[in-house]
Amino acid sequence: MTKITGDTDIIVSELLKGNIAALPTETVYGLGANALNEDAVLKIFETKERPAFNPLIVHVYEVDELKKYSSDIPEKVYDLAEIFCPGPLTFVLKKKNIIPDIVTAGNDSVGLRIPSHNLFREVLRSSGLPLAAPSANRSGKISPTTAGEVLSELDGRIDFILDGGKCAVGIESTVISFLNNEIKILRHGIITKEEIEKITGKISDSEDSVPLSPGMLKIHYAPSTPLYKCADPAKAAERTGLKTGILDPGKYSDLREAAFHLFSDLRKLDESGFEMLLYSEAENSGIGVAINDRLKRAGSGEIVFTGNSFKIIYG
């Protein structure tokens, strides 16, 4: 039976023994293991039923550790870290051999992040370990932002969940690549492209087909109930004849609040017995880009109206 605890010493002991445990970060809850222990990392993949080609992010305690696990670090990484770290920003850099290939899905790069959640940081400090920690859910499903949501996903699959309250951000970190002398956004997050460009200058979004970080798969964050994009969800709900739930990021006062509630709202709708879920996009700028990215990857397609009828465009 999985136990929820507030004791970081228990979690540190488990990780040092080569076991896995769920931990809170400021973004979402992560399923942590010693990133240098291949057997421990394998338990993450087995527990989540995660495909081996999807790499993991490695969490470290401080900026100085970046050079321990990666090489050829551009100065702009340190410029960004000075402003945004600890925090929800992941750097994809050329990896050193100390990082096992299972962590990076065989890529010669590694995603490194310095989280800001106080309990996660205490575990990092006390254990002295770099921790691989993807979201603490079954692969492809909705990311958890509370200990209770982790329990609903992984009860009986892990021994311990460290309860750190509800995650303050609510969506996964921004991921930025510095490979091949080019700066690219691999995954949008609460730290926006515009904020990053104030320090780095103009950057692009990735079009890589090979996943270099989590969050790059076409289908991700998905509820069990079919989820469709729709310009007018209320109108569609009336016409489909199905019991329909509506996810509306626009009901919140700002995009940061919408991101905070996004996965919890999606999970509640998914567990409410609806036959179909509909969402309207957020304003597609700043944090809204990250929200829309999560919803697109979680969705099954789009409902489009043509006169008095509608059709579903899948994919």
C-alpha cells in the first residue's frame, strides 16, 4: 500500500537504497530516483509504463552541479540561471558519461533543472543525489499536482509519496535546448519565450522529431474521456447529444491562475462521468502558449461547425 508522508528523511532513505518515490516540485509532482543508478531509473519506466525513447529530466540542487553532469555550457545558461533558478526552467545540454543512457533515451544530451520547491530541495541536499523525476503518473496521462492525485494514479505501484501541498505552478517546466550552438524552446512553460529572449536574444521553437526532453510526444497529458478543441464549447455541448464537460481557461483572472488549475480541472472533469470533454484555447501568447500546448497534446482533435451541423477532425 502506498503511504503519504511529510517526512523527507523517509524519502531520502528510499532513494539512497535505490528505490523510487513521488516528490512535490513547484511544477507538478515527480517520480524520483537516483539518476546515476540505472536499476533505480528503470523502476521509473516500469512504474509509469513509460516508453524507453522518452528521456527524463535530472534535478540538481545548485547551479554549480550543471558542469558535473554536462559539458560545453554556454554563458547564457548561467545568465538565465541567475534570474530563473531555482525554478521551472530546464536546460538541455551535452551530457557527460556519468549520466546513464537510460536517463536520456540514448541521446548525447541531458535535461537539467534546479527545482525551487523547499521539500524537493531538502531531499536533494540531504541525499546528495541528482534525481531523475518525470511526472508521477502513468505515462501519457494527466500530470498530478497534489499528493492525492499521485495516489489515484500510482496507488500500490510505489511505497511513498512526499506531501508538499498543491504545486504552485501547475504545469511542467519550460525546456530550452543549447545544443549545436542554437537556442531552442523544446517545451513551453510558465517561464515564457518572451522572458527568455530578453536575456538570450531571438530564439526558435523546436521542430525536432526525436524527443530531446519530456513533453515532446504528440499525445501526452491525456484524460481517459475524449477531449476536443472547440471555438464554442457551450454551443457544441448542446448539439452533440452527449453528456459533455467544458474546460475553459478563460474563466480565471489571468493565465498564471489558469495554468495553476489546468491539470486539476482536467482531472476533475475526467472523473465526473462525462462522455466528452471540450476546451477553448487560452490567449495564445505568453503562458497561454504553454496551456494550449498541453491541451493540444491531451486532445483527440477538434469539433468544427459548418452551418447547423458539426464534424470532428481527429488528430
